[in-house]
Amino acid sequence: MSKPASNRFALYVLLAVILAAAGLGYYINSLRLSDTSAASATAAEATSDETPATPFDASALALGKDDIMIGKRSAPVTIVEYSSLSCPHCAYFHTKLLPEVKKAVIDTGKARLIIRPFPLNLPALRASMLVECTPKESRVTLLETLYARQDDWAFTPAFEARLKAIAEGYGIDEAAFTRCMSNAEAETKILGSRKTGMEKLHVSGTPSFFINETLFQPADGLTAEAMIEAVKAAMAE
């Protein structure tokens, strides 16, 4: 083998090793947050049979100053949702069920919805950080865009590039996006939300809902009708 050909062969081998390492790194980072959905693109609800180490603390459900909220603050019923932006069932709720719930009980002032991040993997964490870096008046719209376009970004090693393209539509340029993805304060805040949900509210998967401090677990599965009826029942209590 000639020297130029040998050099090219060595370069190809090195490139293959780098690409393989990058793929492995993505896989490891995805698993770091105990993903139950993105790797297979099917699972959405992680469950655990372990007894929680701490007692249930309903005070953790109180509206926080940085919570994303849809509806009126004065609504008599509060729905708290813990969700992961990479969770297909969460996307189904937001794209298919929430519009009906919103029309029936949120827009009418009966309930308000508080949405809290519970990232299941690295793509979900970075997407939640993007929402956090966006002005408050745009967060709900961005969140719904991320759910509507979940298949475009959540299940690929190139998720950051896909998120950057979405961010551009919200006026976030490349420099601002790069700062956002390395924002340690935002990352700590989001992981803190997940930690609080796990430790104080015993959240073990997504989506998880609480209606007026009671875990909402419809026997026949999550439907808009079941949530609407649960809100009406809470109003009657």
C-alpha cells in the first residue's frame, strides 16, 4: 500500500472511531436520565414498585413564581402536570387531548393547568432548558411547538441541531442558543423540578397529573373526558 493510500486508510479508521464514540456518548447521555421513551420511541410511563423514601408532601404542588401556567390564577381547580418533552404520551396529551380540556374547563375559568418539567433523557432536558431560556410570554407556545414537532427532534443524536432550528423561529439566534444549552442555572432548576416531583410527590413517570392535590389516575386510561369529569368532581367537593 502506498503512503498516501495508507494515510487515507488511517484517516478513515480514525473518523469511524470518532463517529462511533459520538454515538455511544449520545446513548450514554440519554440513559443518564433514565429514559423510558426516546430510545424506543414507544414507552412513556415509567413506574416503580419501590416504597418512596419520603412522605407525600402536597405543599410541593403550590404554584411557583416560575411555573408555566395556562388559565386563570383564580380558577377553583388546579391541574399540575409533570411531563417530559421527549415522552410520546405527553405529546399526545398536549396535541390531542389538551385542546378539548382547555375549551371545556380552562378557558371557562373552572381550572388552571400548571406544567412542570420532568425530563426523562438528555434531549428532554435540553428542550426544557430552551423553554426556560425563552421569554415567559412565549413559553407556552414554544412548549406546544416542541410537542407538535417531537418526532423531528426528540429521537435523534442530532437533537440539539434540530432544537436550534426550532429556536430560530422564536428569535433565538445561534449565540443565544449556545448560551442556553450551557446554562448551568437553568439545568439545575429543571433537574430540581424533577427531584421535587420524585421525592415530595412520588412522581415516577410521565405524564403525571394531580387535580387539587390528588393524583389523577383514570381507570380506563387518560382521556379528555376523564380529565374534564375529574375537574367537575373537584369543583363539587
